[in-house]
Amino acid sequence: MKKTIFLLLICYAFISNAQQKKDTNMAHILQNENLEICIDLPLENYQFSRFDWTGKITAVTYKGIPVSTQEKIDGDKENIYGKGFYNEFGIETPVGFDDCEEGDWFPKIGVGLLTKEGETYAFSKAYEIKPANFNVIKDTNKLIVECESSMVNGYSYVLRKEIELLESSFAIRYHLHNTGGKNISTNEYNHNFLAINKELIGSDYILKFPFELNTDLFDAAINPEGKVLVQKDQITFNSTPEEQFFYGNLSANKEVGAIWELINTKSKIGIRETGSFKTNKVNLWGWKHVVSPELFFDINLKPNQETEWSRTYNIFEIK
């Protein structure tokens, strides 16, 4: 009898541990009567070397209507592409890449350590990864993910991201602490894979900015079909782009308010991002099914310095 009870206790402990592990790897959902935010935890699904693993917002819906999409229109079976509101540190300026040797490790903030391959960093390259240490704190209306890096070549950091659900909006708050012996100089942006009610990009969309747009001052203006129309302070579309488009540095190196607003006149829904910072770099990428405005935040931290910034997304209805 005692032996039977002992075996049952062992089985129960095994099942309990397995369930705890399963729960740790499950996606987390923040939800109220207006919004539903789906968040993959650090070791769930996407584990590629580009986007930040802390609090990967894969999808947002407003009153049952999706306002986000994904990078690839035919899906992402391999979980290597962007979704929802993925962010990235150092798309062009990864920390420590230039002062390490081929085959050495360098830090990718929010991911872990990557192995250097080649003389130039490429964000789309599949680098070998040694994941950072992650800690997840769940609450009814927020998710907090902490990321602590290993020390490598004098670099280390602690990143804390908090995603909070509000009434008709959500906020992403970042806290980055340089715990290493070298300066951290890089930037961060949110890719914002947007599409309202799954509608293709076209004449129903208007993307607004709080500053003047001048294509002559952009770093890049790739619009192969001429379907993207850049106006004084907004961008519209005369039809659905079949090819990818890209505009680099819309603010022309000027420091401007970190804000954009996308509305869909057919669905009568809009979404607005507002950063807690000024930005001197705004990019725009898109395709037939997605448009992605990107607000960059500059990071320059000496050893033991820290910084905080936030992004707030408000979803609203228009008349």
C-alpha cells in the first residue's frame, strides 16, 4: 500500500512539473471588452536571431477585428519572420559586432549571444544563438519579461519589458541597464506589422505623420509600382502594391515627435503609436497585405547607466 502511494506521488509530481513547464511555454493573452493581445513567451515559437524575444506580441484585435498581421502573407511555418508588434535592437548597429573576431560571440539585446559570421552584420541572417536568461511575471492586465545577458567581451545588460493592457490601448515600457564595462550604443524600433480587418493595403488606408514629408530628403524611396503616394504629412495608396515598398528616414534626420496614425476609412478603425521620446529616424516598409511604420529610439549607455522609454498604442473608431 505504501509503495503504491509512493508511486502515485511520483507520478503526480511528474505530471505537475510537466504541466508547469507547459504553462511556462504557452502564449499569454491580455484581454478586456475592447482588446485582445496575444503574446508569445521568450521560448515559445519565434526563436530566430533578429527580433527581441521578450514579450513577442503576435496579434492584437479590437472588438474582434484584427489590427495586426504578419510579415509573410502565406504564413510563417518556420517561425522566422515578424508578426504583430515585434521589436528589434540594433538592426544596423548590433552591440559588440565590430569589436569581436570571426567566430566570437556578440550580444543581440533581447535574444542572447550570436556568433559572428562575416565582416558585415545582416539582420536577416540566421546566426547561431546562445539564449539569454529570461524571467516572466504574469498579472491580470500586464506581462513583464526580464532578460539578463551573459558577460561577453565586456558587454552585458539587463532588459525589462512591461506590456500593459489599458481600456482601448496598450503600453510597452522598456528599461535597459548597462551592466557591462563597455558603452552600449545602438537603437530600438518596433516593426508594427499592420493591417486593419485583414484588408489589403490600398485606397482605404491613410497613414499620417506629425511632420512634413519630403521624398528628396529620404535616405531611400523604393516604390517600384508608383502605388504609394507621399503627400505633405500623410501617405496614401492608389491601389494594392504587389511588390514591396520601402522609405528610409522619413524625418530626414530631424528630431520629431515619435507618432504615427493609421486609419482605414472602410472599416472606420484607426490605430496610433505614440512614443515617450523624440526620434530622428522613421522608416516605412510594406507590401500588399501589410504596412509597417517604424519609430527608432537611440540608445547610448555608459557602464552602469540605464534608460527607460515607452510606446503606447491606441485603437479607436472614426465616424
